[in-house]
Amino acid sequence: MLQVGQPAPDFTLTTTSGATFRLADQRGKRSIVLYFYPKDDTPGCTAEACSFRDQYEDFKDLGAEVVGVSSDSEQSHQKFTQKHRLPFELLADTDGKVRKLYEVPRALLGLLPGRVTFVIDKNGVIQYIFNSLSGATDHVSNAKKVLEGLPA
């Protein structure tokens, strides 16, 4: 299991806009709130994404970028982003490699991909891990509290 204090594993995925996102490129620039969620446009995932959207400026003010990851396609992410006016990128982990790299467990007897949020500081070190399928919006408030305690 990944632990707080460990370096966050590097990865490269395609963003909603078709660009390439590489975690290592963010080091030294800003903290990353990396949240894994089960599926676009489901009730809990929509509530979580919209909560991140509604507090996005707070995250930016705290020196962080929000990035969502699911196994949905880029096209699904584009529709989800447009429908809910999400100001942050979603990453398409269609083969589940990054989910495995981050050891995100499956939920509900293995039927659903899990919901886990990582706060990664600007040096690339994991500062917080929260695993909870329920309480989707708790991921947002908890990540914000952790960022408030990090040095700028």
C-alpha cells in the first residue's frame, strides 16, 4: 500500500482536452489533488466533481491543481466536463494502469472501482490519502484542510 510520506508514483495520461498530463512535470510548481472516482455522471461522482468545481478557486489559492482520474474514455470525460462546467482536467485511465499503480482498491465486493483522493505536495510527496466510496464530498473538504496545513 502507498503511504503518506512516500513519493507519488509518476504517470502520464491524456487529459479531457487531449493534452498529455505527466505528474513529474508538476513537481516544484504546485501541489496536486489527485482523485480517483468510479464513473462519469453517476450521482456520487457528479457530487464530488461539482464540489471540487465549486471550491476550485480555493484550491488554486492554496497552490494546488485538482485532477480527476477514472477509467472512462476521453469522450466521456469531455461530455461530463461540459455538462457540469468542470474547470479542472479529468484523465482517462482506460486500461486501469494508474489506478493499479496507486493501489486504488475496488469497492462493493470488487464490483466498482474505488474512490480515493491523494494530496501530493509540490515536491511530489504524498501528504494525504483518503479512501471512501461513500461521502464523496468529504474528499473535497478533507483535501482542502490538508492543503491549508502545507507550506506554500
